[in-house]
Amino acid sequence: MERIKKIVAAVLVAALCIFAFAGCVKKQERGPLDVKKVTYLIYVGDQPIVELYILTDDHKVTEYYIRSDDNKQYDYLAGELPPADQYEMKEYEIEGSGWESMVNVLTRVDFMNLLDEFKDYGANDASTYYIKVETADSVHTSGGYGAGMAQDPESRRFSEARQYIENALQQTVN
């Protein structure tokens, strides 16, 4: 009987210590992503037009308006471009608040863990969207035909990321 009392007392003391010290351990919180570069690519519906935006952490944007060549495929996300006579390029800066809002949303929607490729959700003449985020630690690309247009949680997360990228692009420095 005495032995059982000692075992119960030892278990209670151990449990008490665990709960007492659990409050002393600082919980690891996820901070904002350390985004270096965002590439945003749009294949515009059924038109032979491609829009490509490259945003960098110094708040610079390079915009390409590309008249697509159906006979050639370019890996725009890897930096491939058609001949210069097939696109217009424009450079500008966005406001710091636009960049920060975009980074915060990319963090909040856990962009780095979104689907790589969204399935076609059955729309006709939708645009195809891709977002490539490069951080200090990794690179992740997500998108597809009509990406972000369905109502599932993954699509809503992608749509929110896309919306904040577009908002940042509209906040230009004068």
C-alpha cells in the first residue's frame, strides 16, 4: 500500500512539474515570409496575350505585356522571353505598404504550402494564373487554369494571394 502511495505521489509531482514548466516554454510563432521576389503570370483567357509581373523586395516591378506566339512555348516563370519585338516592357516602383500587405497575405494564406497545380474547375474562357514566390529559404509556384476561382479552401487562399498581388501592383510610387 505504501508503495502505491509513493508511485501516485511521484506521478502527481511529475504532472505538476510538466504543467508548471509548460508555461515557461515560449511557443514558436510563424513570422512573415522573407520574400525576395514574386513572379505573377497571367495567360489572358482565350486571347493570345500573356501578362508577366516580377516584383522584388526593393519594391521594383518589371511588367511584360507579351503578344503570345502560339508556335513557341516559353517558360516565363524561369525567365524565358520571346524576341523583344513580341513584348512591351515597363518598369516602375510600388509603395512599401503594398509590398508589406502582399507579404503578410502570402504568409497568412500559407502560400508556400498551396497546391502546385490547380485542377480545371470547368469554366470556359477563364484566364490561367501562376504565382511564384521566392523566399530566402525556398521557392514555390502555384496556379493553373482558373486558379482561385473555385470555392474550396485552397482556391480561396490562392485568390486572396492573387488579389493582394494585384493590389500591390496598383499602388505605384509617383
